[in-house]
Amino acid sequence: MAGIKTSDAPLPNLQSNGNQVPHGGSNTAMDPKRLKRVAASREYSQRYRLKQMQYIAQLETGVKALEAQLAITYPRVQYVDTQNSLLRAENCSLKEKLYSLSTKIMMKEAEYNELRKKKDELKQLSLLYQSPIAETSRAKQHSFSQLLNIARDQAGFNQDLENRFGTDVNNGENRNPI
């Protein structure tokens, strides 16, 4: 135990007139060596009790310091626990919001991809319609329809078509029983 001082006080004079009876219980005069041992034992016991009291006093001081520190720290711990609970609740809320938004994003991406496919299909149709091949086929269709109109106006044309195809060109009726 650091800082503990032992008493350097002189020992009481144990040599007396012989009236004192040491622990042995005999009335005979004590041997000086024995008296010296008894005195040293008493001094050691006294120092030991003093060290114990000093150690207990140090422990009590330490307990008081720890109690004071606990009184300061406990409210801080409660505050931090409360903050932790609030942050966990906020984190949970943000996770739910993130999940909701990620679901919406996935839906929008799927919708976007679908619209993109439709756009590409329409673009392909537009390019096909505007291609030179389409122009010639449209021109052929137009000129063919003009030729049909001219031919319809001439006599005997309808009769010839009816004989070949079995339909009336003007009204589309099928007269061929085959």
C-alpha cells in the first residue's frame, strides 16, 4: 500500500516489576528475549491494524469518487440511450421509405423500358414507311388503283373480270359457284 506510514512511536515499556503475567500464564519472571518478541508482535499487530484502517479509508474514498462519477455518468447514459432509440426509429423509417422509393423506381424503369420498346417499334415502322421500297409500293398501289378506276369506266372490263375471277368488281359479290 503506497503512501502508508507506519508509526515509529516508541514501544511501551513492557518490563515491569513482574506483576504482569504474559500469555504463558506463569508467575515467573519473563525472559528478555521473550519480552522482546511479544513487544515486536504487538507492534506488528498495531501497524497491521493501522494499515488496514488506512486501506479501508482509501477504499471508502474511492467508493465515494465512483459514486460521484456514477451520479454524473448515469444521466448521460440515459440521454445517449434515448438518442439511440430515436435514431433507430428514424433509421427504420428511412429504410421503409427507401424500400418504397426503390420499388417506385423499379416500376418507373420497367415502364420506361416498355415505352422505349414501343418508341423503337414505331421508329422502325416510320423508317419502313418512309423507305424507297415503301414509296414505290405506295406509288404502285396508287397507280394500280388509278388503273382500276380507268378500267372500270370502260365497257366490257367488268365482264372480263367476272369471267376470270367470278366476282363483280364494282360491288364485290361472288358469282362463280366454284
